[in-house]
Amino acid sequence: MTTTIAEAAWQTAWQPMIDAVGRDFSGGVKQKAIEDVERSSVRRYCEPLEFDCPLHYDEAVAREHGYRGIVAPFSGITQTWINDGLWRPGEATLYPAAEPNKNARQHIQRRNDAPEPPQPPTTAAFATDIEIEYFEPVCVGDRLTASGRKLLSVLPKETSVGRGAFIQWERQVHNQRGELVAQIRNGGYSYVPFERPAQAQVGSNVAPRPQGPIMEPIAAPQAAGLDVRPADWSTQRYFEDVTEGDAVPPLVFNMTVYRLVVEAGANRDFEPIHHNTPYTQASGAPDMYANNVFIQGMWERTVREFIGLGGRFKKTGPFRMKIFNTVGETVVTKGTVKRKWQEGAEHLVELEIWSEHSRGVSVGPGPVLVSLPSRG
């Protein structure tokens, strides 16, 4: 098919940013979390995941397993535990007009002088992929700081929702003692949505009529023959118990509006695409959908129930979000043991994890590297 001038123009607009690959756009500015990691924040984070691992609520158990105190879930490192606040005293209002579907974050002023990348104008974005290497656990009382904003790649591409580019960044997270907690490589798709019907435009005072029944039935986990019993934290899986090809038991997560709202409040991701149907549909997505932090949490809970309290997370990803995990879907997260090996004193296991629902695999497959205790 012949490329038109208009098509060539939108792709060319990304060239300055492509030329900037390899540059750090942090300007040396560090993003310090607005507050310490608190026990109540950890509890709220675990609620929408229904994550009952005692490492996250019982200090005695956490210390028994070698931690400094109650452990904050690793999946919150990319956003929740480094959150620097939505609004601070003295800043301008985030709500200058009573527009029901307006994204308040569009009014947040930059709090530092970090240079802006030469990115062409876009009006929508969502996370696509992530890779995290863990070095130190985050415990209650820690205060994290994110630094660096290195541009790793820019790939212009037209998708089903619009025209834009897949962009990948790299940053580091340290704790208050200067210890490296994690190195994060995260990607997203920034784009200009294709035109949609007028009634679905963001900022409209009239919300579009929902498609189908307002309360669509959600398939019960039992109907799929899945085990939904609570985890047994009294038993421990050891390195010697694992064989390549073993299944990582599936966990079920029903996507309801209520749950998406609860998890947005818990992990501090208030983007309207995760709880506002009119806004989401105007961006080209079919309906509100789970954010990437919640998906990471699904993976973490699935893996933690497999590796037990004595297992340690080493690395997650890279993995990619393929299909939106929209409201009304039953998302099943599961996996297999891909390989196992010993490296020095560590007994390492690589798991292959993915999420799926009625329309197929939605996230992954992707690796999660863990270590397990040895019976020896």
C-alpha cells in the first residue's frame, strides 16, 4: 500500500525524539516520595488483590523470614511507593472547571526543571510493557526516591486506537539509606486517538449510553474448574520440589467497576482510562481497564503463592500488555516453571507467567525470576 503524505508526516514528526534515544531527560532531578511507606498503605494496596500474604501484614513473620519489617508488595515500586503527590499546598487547582470527564492530571504543573523530550503532541497514552530488577525489599518506614529518565527506544506505529509511538524509559529507585531498590524499564504508547462519535468525546457533559446491559454477568471461577481456596502459608515450596514444566496454579481476578475504583485508590493511579467509560472510549479503548500496577500485583500474588514466604523476587519481565483487561472480564493469571539452576549459593527458578481472559492472552507471557530455599 502506498504511503500518503499525511501518513509520512506523522511518522516524521517522531524523528527528533528517535534521535534523542540514549539521552537522560531527568535533568539530574530526583523524584522523592511524598511520604514514607506506611502500614495502612500496604494494607489498602493488598485489598483489591485480596492478597493475604503475612509478609505484608505480620511484622513477626516478616522478620522471621529475614526482612527488616512488614514488606511492601514489589509490584508497587514502579508507581505507588514513589508517588510524589497529586496536589500540594500552594499549587493551582486540579479542577478549574466542572467537566465530568476531564482528566485532572492535565492541569498538574511540572514540579522541576527537567528537560522535556522532543515529543510531538499527543492526547492519550497507556502503559504497554515493563521490566523490573529487584535489589532490596521495601519495608514499612522506607522512603523511596526515583532518579534518572533515560530514553531507551522510540517506535512510531499506527495501532487500532490511533497513531503514535511506543516509548521506553529507564530509571532507578533508591531508599533513604541510598541503597538501590530497583531498576525499572517501562514502556508506553503515546498517541492521538482516531476520531470517535461526538457523544464519546472527552469533556462532553453527556455520557454515552453503555453498550449492552449495565450489569453484565461475570463468569464464576468455579465454572471454569479453577481452585479458589485461600493460600496455605504454613507450607513452603523448596528448590528440590520444583521441576521444569510444573504448572504455576491459576488465580482468578474478576474485573468489576467497584474493584477498579478500589485498586485505583490503593495504587494511586487515577487516570480516567481505568475507571471512566466515556473517557476511555474516547481514547479508542473498548471500556475502562485494569492499570499496569494492578496487573503487576496479580502476577506478584500468583507467584508468591507458588514460592511461599521463603521465596524471593529477583526480576519481573520483560512482559507486554497485549489486550485490555476491561471491566466485565474474568482475568486468570497462571504460568509454568521454565527452568531452574544454582548460581553460587542461590537456587534460582525462572517462571513463565501470563494473564488471559475471554479474548485470549492479555498480558505476557513473560519471565519472573525468583530464588527458593533449598532443603540442603
